[in-house]
Amino acid sequence: MEALFNFIGGIFGYVLWSAFYLTKNYGLAIVLFTIVVKVLLFPFSVKQQKAMASNARFQQKQREIMEKYRNDRVRANEEVQKLMAKENVSPTAGCLPMLAPMLVMFGVYYSVINPMTNTLHIAADKVSLALTKLGTIPAVGTSVGGRYGEINIVKYFSSLQDYLISDNKPIFNTSDASSINDFSSGFNFCGLDLLSTPSQSSWESMMWLIPVLCFLTSVISMLIMQLINGQKLQGCMILMIFMMPLFTAWIAYSVPGAVGFYWIASNVLGFAQSLILNKFYSPSIMEAKAEAQRVVLRRQQEAEYAFIDNPEFDEMMSHSDNAASSGEKKKNNTSKKSKSKKAVKNNDKSSYLGRKR
């Protein structure tokens, strides 16, 4: 698994190095990198937003079904299954969009903790040989070794380069040394050393700001989005809003500052992206679009509906028309006879009166 994450970290390392080459500052490079990642993952974010809107619409209808069949759980479950098929809702929808950012996070982590192999792309055997050699030097090996050995080489390269490039058997060539020197000079961002770990830094270093900002940006963005979506904060939801950011802050406190700084940039840019997505893909907008699509589809189906020629139906309609025509003729004849009788009666009366005079 570590080999996979190092592979992903190596890919992201090219982007980080390109951004660093443009800005000459690792903090700005992380911001540019985060923007690139957000752009690349935007289709996944749109898909996730649509899945969330569809799920909200489905849950509302599901509650109506459960209320209607609250005394018949079997029938309620059957109706829910039919609704899932009709709405094309899948329980696993949105899992991939959530998985992609996690892979990015691990890739960033491994590109940060292994900057020489994954970002500068120096041969791994050279780095391994350098760590082994420095580990044999008294008072150096204990401070350079460990999980963050590559970070320590980059961080203290100005003091260690005599052992690595000026020896009889140099490990790094001139090009490698130049890249490492340029890289090590660009980790100061707003007074914070992004290669340092907050848990191992003094209070005066202000590195504690990174986990604090990780927590605050995560909580604030989640609260605002809940309010925008009109969701009520209660019970477990409130607990999750604070528990997950606390867990993230604890990790940011335990890893190099560059990782926590990436989380801060990702939270801020992610919040801006969520506002944009909510403007175009909110549950109410998605419901209106779905209803419009249903109306259009129904009209298309009605327009494409072919009239079925049925001889028996035609014959029945012909008989009905003939009967109606015959009835109309009889009615007209009756009316004419009635008028004729009235006319005769009137003539008789007129003649009678005439004779009387």
C-alpha cells in the first residue's frame, strides 16, 4: 500500500515542483497545487453534489412512504425498493467522489514526507545511501534518521552537504545539490517553517497555528454549508461536525506543517467550490430540473405514440354514426309531420269561422 501512495505522491510531486519552480515558495506552491487538484476533481465534486441532492429528494419520499405504511413494514420496504429503482438511487452513489480526495490526501502526504524521491525525483538508491551514511555519523544520525529522514536532509542540507557532495565518494552530483538547496530555501511561509512538525516545535515558532486553522476552517465551512442547505443541526450531526475536524487537527499537529497547510488551503478552496456547486446543483434546483425532464420525456412519449388501427373499433364507430344519422332523420320527419298537422288544424279553424260569417 505504501508503494501505491508513493507512486501517487511521485505524480503529485511533479505538480508541486512545477508550482514551486514558478513561485519559489512551498506555501504558494501548495496553494497552486490545491487549485489544480480542485479543478481536476471538479467533475467528481459535481457528481457527489448531484448524488447528495438526489439522496435528499429520495429521503423525503422515503419518509412519506414510511408514514403511509407505518403499520405494514413489509409493504413499506417493497415500496422503498420500487422508489429506489424508479429514482435510480444507489446506496454506494457518491463513494467514488469521496474516495478521490482521500487518495489525493495520501499522495500529498507522501510527496511531503519524501520530498527528495517524490518531489525532486532524485534516485531512491542515492537517498537511501545518503540516509545510511548520515546514520553512521555521531550526533547526526539520531537527528536525521526516522520516518522524516528526507525532510531532515532537505531542512539541514546546508550543514550536511559536506558529507554528501564533498566527500571522496560524493552521493549527490552538482545538479542534485542545486535542486536540494533551492528547495530547502523555500519552506518559510509567513514566518512558518512548513518542514517542521507542530508537535516538535516550540510555542514561539507559531507552528501550533496550523492545526488550529485546520480545525477552524473545517468547522466554519461545514456549519455555513449546513445553514445554506437549510439543514437543522441536532444530535449526532453536531457531534460529527466537531469530531472530524478535531481528528484532522490532531493529525495536522503530528505531521509536517506542509500537510496541515494543504488541509487549510483545501478547506478554504473547498468551501468556495461548495458555494458554486450549491448555486447550480442545490436540492431544490435539482428537483426542479428533474421535474422538467419528466415533463419533457412524457411529451416526447406522447408525440411518438402511434395510433393503432382497429377495424372492429372503426366498424363500431360507423354503426354509431349511422344510428345517430337515422335518429336525426326520424326526429326531423316527426317535426315536419307535427308542423303539417298544426298547419291543417289552423286552416280548418279559419275555414270554419269563414263559413260562420
